[in-house]
Amino acid sequence: MAKYGIPYMGSKGLIADKIIKIFPGADNFYDLFGGGFSITHAMLLNRNKDFKQFHFNEINAGLVNLIKKAINGEYNYNGFKPKFISKEEFEENKNDFYIKVMWSFGNNLIDYMFSKKIEHYKKSMHNAIVFNEFDDLAKKVLGMNKFNENYNITQKRFFLRNKIEHYRKTKVPEFLFEFINKEQLERLQRLEQLQQLEQLQQLEPLQLLERLHQLERLERLQQLQQLHFYNDSYDKIEIKENSIIYCDPPYKNTKKYSDDSFNTNKFLEWAHIQKHPVFISEYEILDERFKVIASITKNSIIKKVMLEKIYINEVGYKHLRSKAIL
């Protein structure tokens, strides 16, 4: 799971630590295609002394509002107990950005998080962990009728995690077979007990609560006065003097984003004429005005290893050369 920001498709959370080391210090840091807030979050936690002000821009207003709510503590486990959202409720409430992000598969904002086969299992575990409400399935899986009232949600999550790990390492009980897909089940039944470790992926503990834990971590930023939010197109943001700009635009020739109207050529022209260093995340930029200064491997949502590159405009390249960084 990503360390920074909120759960969001295309998040840089898992590679943020590598990316933020690239930027030289300045008065202002701009994250102009902020997405799930992972880069700005990482910068605030790790590069706070290197910049005076941090500027986060995201054109999707719903996403900005979700991040602000998380920072304001609205998703703190102490006061927020999320109800389980069924597929039907997900389809009916897609205008609710919390539901749209947190309950979608891979946080793609479109598809429901769980398959029909697994939904009942997930609901049973969710209600046991969040509300201490046990149906027959929860009683079987967890081996008890109720949690101790002194257990908090985090302790309950880890209890369930340890229970699933126990099943993986010993023998998967038959009452879980109906939630395992046919191919996995057939493979599972042919394996020795200690070879079952990789066969229970869909019975992983509660993804939703893992995602909420990620939202909850943003609350520590509540007192920061140096963080500024914007909700506009990248080229409408006024850039102050002595600034570093980071851009993670919709990648060309990918289906990563639903907005097919993004004009990559227009963006590159804008980046080229900036008088500040502009760092760009992309898989490939063929425009010779931009130079690769870093390559970072990462795993995509489909577990395919990808090579992500960081490009810089000509002004930025000269800036790094002048500081003997390159």
C-alpha cells in the first residue's frame, strides 16, 4: 500500500521517496497535477525545511475536497465508522467522491471494489471489525462470537490479518472455499499445506480499512500553514519566484485517466517556456527539449513492472548543472 497521500489510481505513493530526492531546494514547491496528494504529502513530511511554501493543484474538485476532509480529521478511526457499501449502493452514489474513490476497484472511480463472489465475505468481515457485529460466517472465520470491547479497529484488523495468515500456513477451512475462485481452489486442493501461502489473495484483510488508514494519516498535516490548495488547470496557476514545479500529467497513449481531452503537446510547450525548473513524470517523452534525469521502476496495478522516467525542461537542466547536481 502507498505510504503517502490517498488511495488513487496512478498514485506515486510507492515511489515518492525516490522522486522527492531529485528536487533541489527553493522557496516554493508546486505539484500541478496533484492527483492523490502522494508527492506533496511526501515533500511535507521529508523536505519540509527545504521549501517555504507547498502548492498543491488538482483539477478534480472532488479529489481536493476529499484530501481536505482527511486532513481535517473526518476519517479518523476514533470518530468515523464506515458502513459497508454494496455494489448497488456504489452504483447509486457515485456522485459521493468518498464512495467513488474508496469503494472502487484499484481506485479507478468506475468499477466496484469486490466481485459478486467475494462481496458477502468482505461485508461479514467489515461488520465484525467496524461494528463488532458477527454473523455466522464471521464467527467461523474469526473463531469467536465478539471482539473484546477494548479492542480498537486497528487491533481487530491485525487479528483478522493474523487469522488469514494462519489459514495460509496450515489448512484452509472448507467454509472459505466458496469465496475462492475455481482455478485457485483446484490448485489449492492439489498443494501441500505449506504451499498455500499465495492462494488466498482475495481473502486478504479489509482493503477498505487499509485505505481509510491511509486517509487518516493525513490528519497530522492539519496545523501546517505553508500548504496551499488549488483547483484549476495547470496553466492557470500563478507560479511565484524561486520555485520548483513537479508535473505528473495524464500519460500519453495510456488509459490511466478517463480524460482523453488532455493535450500533451500543449502541455510540453507550456513546460518548455517556464522560467522555473519543471520536472515531469512520464514513460516516454520524445521531444528533445526535455532530458531524462532519473529512471524509477515500479509495479503497476496489474503487477507489471514499469520503468517511470523523470524529465526536466531546458531551464531546469541548466539550473541543475549550475548547482553541480548533474
